[in-house]
Amino acid sequence: MLATSRTFEANARAGLANPTLQRALGMMRSGFPERRRVAVERLPEFEALRDIGKSIKDHTLEHLDFYLELFEENVLSSGGQVHWARTPEEARAAVLQICRSVDAKIVTKGKSMIAEEVGLNEYLEQNGIAPVETDLGEYIIQLRHEPPSHLIAPAIHLMKEQVADTFRAEHRSLDPGRSLVEARQLCDEARAVLRPRFLTADVGITGANFLVAETGSSIIVTNEGNGDLTQTLPRVHIVMTSLEKLVPTLEDATTLLRLLARSATGQEFSSYTTVSTGPRRPGDLDGPEQYHVVLLDNGRSALLGGEFQDMLRCIRCAACMNHCPVYAAVGGHAYGWVYSGPMGAVLTPSLLGLAEAGHLPNASTFCGQCESVCPVKIPLPKMMRHWRERQFAEKLNPPVYRSGLSLWAWAARRPALYHALVELASRVLGWLGSGRGRFRTLPLANGWTAVRDLPAPEGRSFQSLWAERQKSGVKH
Amino acid sequence: MRVALFVTCLVALFRPTIGFAAVKLLENEGCTVEVPRAQTCCGQPAYNSGDRATAKAIALQVLEAFEDYDYVVAPSGSCAGMIRVHYPELFADDPGVSTRVQQLAKRSWELVSFLVDICGMQAVSARWERHATYHDACSGLRELGIKDQPRRLLASVDGLRLKELPGAETCCGFGGTFCVKYPDISDKMVSDKAADIVATGYQSVLAGDLGCLLNIAGKLQRLGGRVQVRHVAEVLAGMTDEAPPIGAPR
Amino acid sequence: MSEAREQILAGIRRSLNRGRLDAAHETALRERVAAHRRNLVPARAAALDDPGRIDLFIAMAEEVQATVTRVGSSAAVPEEIARYLAAENLPAEVVLAPDSTLADLPWDERPLLRTRRGRAQAGDAVSLTPCVAAIAKAGTLMLISGAETPTTLNFLPDTHIVVLRADQVVAAYEDGWDRLRTHGETPRTINFITGPSRTGDIEQRIELGAHGPRRLHIILIDDRRNVGDGESRCRSGVICCCGAKPCGA
């Protein structure tokens, strides 16, 4: 997927100025966090489970090579195949080769962020294969030629009128006079339109929320059942996934699944959690004849052992973006790529580089809300700070900013001088502002005063007043 | 108890009243309060900008100035959090200094949590006839666990009616340099915060961090609102007559 | 592709600053996997006795918009299906999983109920399947694929009816894994189904019946009451009347 993270500032401004998006974000803000809160309250063990989930992931990452080999062993022994892909190119090529081997024309897709990451849909279309998104949100944005704006609710930026407009424009064989006012009608239409695609697909591609080394299984978590129809009906099932999705055992997966749905949508469990192992067995009446796992690295192995390793614990629940005030202000498209919100701010620079994605870890107040809701306790602000450290070391910040900071830093290390300057500033600004008590404009402070007043200082610095108090011996 | 006051750079420049309120509250609890001269800033602006070298240099300055006291108290969750939570991380790989820094961190406190959790303060003898709401500054809340303490003490202020602010825990959009690096986004966040405050219908809003308060006051006043903004220490110390609300004329 | 494999594994080891794990270490990890120890299991259902567990399952299932009917014996299942379809105004036609427990039910008592056995096809409106277990604490059903239990029955039809025996209701998912492992090899598909299909993708309003079934109906065969009084309530360590393992597990 083509990235526009470089133009984050302009993207953000566009998001802020978009009234439909702002309405949709308002609904998100009042929806997901409250549901998560209720679900967490109902499970007294939630905090303990967060620690266990973190340690399961940490253990797996520390021994990732072993668990990958064990996973592959078990995929093979249950009749499946594993394709190792270092890069997006290798991942796409593997999928194309599998599709060609069965002369596939139609490919149905459950939601897969890895497929987005490698730009699979465009690639298949260029090669004469039609991929059909089946997750309702993904289907809607596919029709609109838009990227996803949220990790689990890709069309969260849309109001239902926009969906209705899109359906009218794209489902041209249906009666133009039909009513498409209610969400119910939109869902029914999507169901009816997509059902024939499910039934005629040659290949079904899903992602994987987890991979289980013990059994060589992939796990998908959906509410719609589209992932299940995608992976059961066609002759071939391809799982597009990445290295860090691995967990050791079914019990470990269960612990993380307990955290996932609650953190994501506030459900105890999603409607469908499906564990897939290999192709159909001899005697089975349905199921795919082939099962392929495409394992993508794309920079993840390089994050191990470094200051960003914790990011590999992510289970893609989206709790961080659901609770992020910056995401809630600008929406997911502002981040310019597949991954948005706090997890996107950390992951995107590691996959695309700081030149492309440098704004993302900077557009944060470090309020810490993300870290406090992360089910596997990823220290997101800390890792955003690490990116800022890299930018500083590589001198990637704007020069004005750097020189302002070094000037301030120089003074801050010289207390006597600093105090004299503070006293001077407080007297001058205090005097200038004493009438109204605040400034509507102030030279050099335009970033602030463009949108808010600046309260005036009281007129003397604390240090100078304290020194006077000490001298005169007056106490309150 | 010998307490060193960490004034904070914003209080020093913009609102010394908060520093004096802190001193009064601490002295009322029997503390001897000193203000080490060699303090300027906690180093957070450099730290959050990725300049670890400067952050460490400033932190060492703080260490030298403050390490001989029983406690270090700051009327700010973000500065106290910087010392308590982040200084140890800054020096984790510096064995020579690490122990001293960890000691300093353990003795560093935000003002209201120090009064309640260390001094055992349960009530203040102040009077302020107001309806007020309270904004939870992010660092204080999430790094230092400050939530109940200010509410408990404010409940004891004679004449004060405190009402919970919807979205009290949502960031106000200050974030240090964030508010000038991404002013559009910051404006949206502080506008939402201002709207929530005005919607309570209450006369005043309080918080424990001057950065948030300057941001919120500035926005409320730009919008023509009349909600008054004060630091919680001013109210608890009974010093509301000594200075006008933040951003109001003298 | 195997070059990619070697490079990826080498990259992982390089990042972790070590070579391949030695044999002793690998053996220890394999043993850890083979032991598949349970992590913390939430207490909600663990301490319940049998009737409590079943009541919890029903409450949780209904909370996610499944419907549940209790019957006293498996013989009552065809009658309950006929009743349910009439009440829902659905045609009296069901495709059954070719499972022996379903085949043995008294279908000839309901001659107007048309049945077919096999996998689901497009256009099938109602399916009937057994299940492996039901998880009380979540209201979840556990189903597996097999020669007698095709997966399409769980997803293609608009209405999915599941036959559940009281002795299949377990407290937690981990109990489900224990049961599954007694079956032998891992099946192609294990489905955990919690209520009917739904989506919140349009303005986060929950709508049922996105792509999977719109209705999930559970027929719970609860024949514990047929046993003598003293044995109908299970306590820890006492073999349950219905022949299941000692409960309180």
C-alpha cells in the first residue's frame, strides 16, 4: 500500500476539517472505550492476564526460531505447506504462484493487515486475478478505493449514508428504488451480494491473529463468519501472516484470546474464533484441499533484541487507537499507511523508515492512555521516544526546532543566568500583560497564540520572590 | 522532614503563587522547606525531544542540587514523574550514578500525593465558596497514580462543591512541545476539553499541572468563556485571594 | 524459498545474539509444549457445580443472542426442532450432520420434517449439528470438522441448530482443549461459536447475520433430573450422574 505518512500534517488537517469523519470519530470515542471498560470490569483476573499475556509473548520472541521451526514441522505433518517470505515481493510472489497453480480467477479475502502491508490486492489485479474483500468494512473500502482507517473496523471513518451511496453506485444490478436507510438493509445487501462470491471462489486468503506452534495451526477471530466462509469453501486456503504471530500452545492462545476480544470490542469472545490446521482430512465432506501459510518477515526479525522488540508483542486489538486522543482527533487515514494510532506510530517507522514516517512518533503528547490499555503492556510512549532519539541523533528534526532547543538547553544548565533571564521575562511579560492578564498575540509564540490566549506571568519570578522572602524573614 | 521544593520552570516564570502555596502546605505539615538555587528544569523538554545527552546533563544538575534532602516535592505531576519514573531509566546504564539517581527518584513526589500519602494529610482548613471541576493531568494520573488524593483534600475545603468532569482523564493537548509542533491537533484536543468544562456549568476548573492549566485557561479565554482556572495547590492553601485566576487581569 | 527460510532464521538468531539453541534447550522447550500447562483460568465458572455451570452457559449464550431450549432427553430433539421452525416461520427442512448420534434420533416421529444428511449447499436454510463441548463462562460452543461433521453446516445456512448434552458443558476453554486432545489428531477446523454472526462495521451498530447464520439455536439435552435425588447435584470429587468425569474440575 502506498504510504502518505510523509504528509501527516496535511492529512491531519484534512481529517480535522472533515465534518463526516469528525462525526464518525465521535461515535467511536463513545463506543469502544466504554465497552472495553465494562468487559474488563466483569473479569477480575484481567490485570493478571495482561502480565501472563506479556510473558507468553516475550518467551516466544526470545525463542522465535525454535517455535517457527516447530510450527512448520506441525503444518507439514498435518498436510499443509509453509512459504517463508523475507520481503513483500516474496510474499506476493508466493501467493501468485499458488493461485496460478490452481488457475484461480476469483479469490475471496478475510481481513489481513499483512496483505495490506505487501499490497497484495493491487498485485493480484495486475496479474489478472480478482480479489474480493469479504469483511464488511474491508468490502466497503474496497468499493470506495480507500485504505483501511482502523485495525479492526476498517470503515469506521464512514457514516451509513456514505456506505449507502457507495452501494448504490457499485451494485448496479439492484433496483435503484430500493431503500438503504438502515444499517440492517446495508448488511443484508452485502450478505446477498457477497454470498455468490464465496461460493465461486477458487482460493480463500485469510490473515491470522495467532499461529500455534504446538499444532501447526492458524487462528482467526471474526464476528461476521466471512473468514470461515473464505477458508472453508474454496479449494485452496492461504494464510497470510507474519513471524511474530506465533504462540507455543493452544492454552497460550486461549489466554491471549481472553485479552483480545475484550480489548478490541468489549466482547467476552468474538462470534467466531476458528483454529485451522492443514487441509481437509480424508473422509471430510468439505474444506480446502490445500493449506498454505505465507510467513512474512519484512523487518520483524531485525526488531528482535533491540529497543523495539516489545512492539512485536502486539496482538492487533486496536485498544490503543480506540483510546488515543490524537487518533480520535484526526482519524486513521492521517497516519498514511496500514497501521495507525499509537501502534502505527511505533511500527510504521520500523517498516518504512523515519524519512517516510518521522511525524508519527512525534504526533503524541505521551499521555500514556495507550500503554494503560494495551493488553500485553507494550510501552508505546517509550518506543515513540526511542524514535525521537534516533531522529535527534540523525539530525532529522527541523533546524529551527533544533536550535531553539539547544539554546534553551544551554541556558538551563546555567542556573544563575537562567534565573536572570526568567526574572527579566516575567517582569517584561508581566508588565505587558498586566492589563488584560493575558496575550492574544505574542512575537515568537505564534504556534500557541494562533489558537489560544497566553496567560500573563505574575510579574516576578519565584526565585526572586523567594530570595526576598528569605532576606526579610517573612513567612505566610 | 527537610523538603526541597522543585519549583518547575513554568511555575517559576508564570505563577510563583503556586510555589508559595506549596511551601505553605508543606510548612503546615511540619516540613522545613528549602528551595535549592541551582534548579532550572527537570529536563523533560530535552528528554521528550530525543536529546538524551542534554536530559542527562540537566538531570545531573538536579541530582547535585537535591540529593541531600529527605524529600523533593514538585507542584507538578509531569516534573515529579520525570524525576521519579524517567531519571532511573536515563541512568540505567551508568553504574556510577545509577544508585544515587534511584535514591533521588524514591524521594521525589508530586505535591498533593506527598501531602496525602506521606504526610497523611486528610483535610485542609481552607474556605472557597465555589462550584469547581477537576482535570486529571496525564503524567500525574498514569505515571504516579494521582487520582483520589486531590479529590479527597478538595472535599475538605469549606464551601467547595466538586463535580466530576466527563473525560477528566482525557489529555488536554498540551504535551509540552506537542502543542506548538502540531497546533491543529492540540487545538482540537483543548477545544474538546474546554467544551467539556463549560458543559458542566461550573464556575471553576482545577488541576495539578501548570502546563495543562495554561493550555486550558488560554483556550477558555480565547473562546470568551468565564470559567476560572486555578492550580489545586492555591485552593488547598487557602490562597485564592492572593492572586487572580490564571489568565485573569490583576 | 528455503534460502529465505535459512536467512530469516539466521536473522532471528543474529538479533537475539546467539546461534541455534542447543539440544538440551530445545528438548526443554519441546517438553514445555508437550506439557501444555494451563495459564491462569478465570474463576467465574471453575467453582460451579453442574447445575450452576449449565445455568451460567445458558445465561451467557442468551446474552449474545443465541436461543436455548432445554429438553429432558434426546428423543425430544426432533419435536423441538419442529416446534422451533414453526415458531420462527421457517420451512420444515433441515440438513443434518451425518453424525451417528443425530442419525439415531426418532425422526420418523416427525414425518413432515424433511431431512437430508451431508455438507451444506447454497440455499440450505437450516442445519443441525452436534458439538464437542460448550464453554459455560462465555456461552461458547466448540465444534470440530470431521467425516461426520462438515464445517459448512456451521456457516452457510441462515439458521444453525446445535444439539448439546448437559455433560458436554465445561467451565473453561482449557477443559475444551482437554476433551479435544482425547480425540486424537487435530482436526482441519475447530470452531468456537459464540452467538450468531454479527457486524458493527456500520456506525458501530451491531447487526446480526452478517455472513454467517442469523440465528443460532441450542437444544440442551438435560437428563440429569431422571436420576435419583441424592445424585442429581454434583459436588467436587463425586462422579456425576450423567456419567461424565468428576466435576468441579
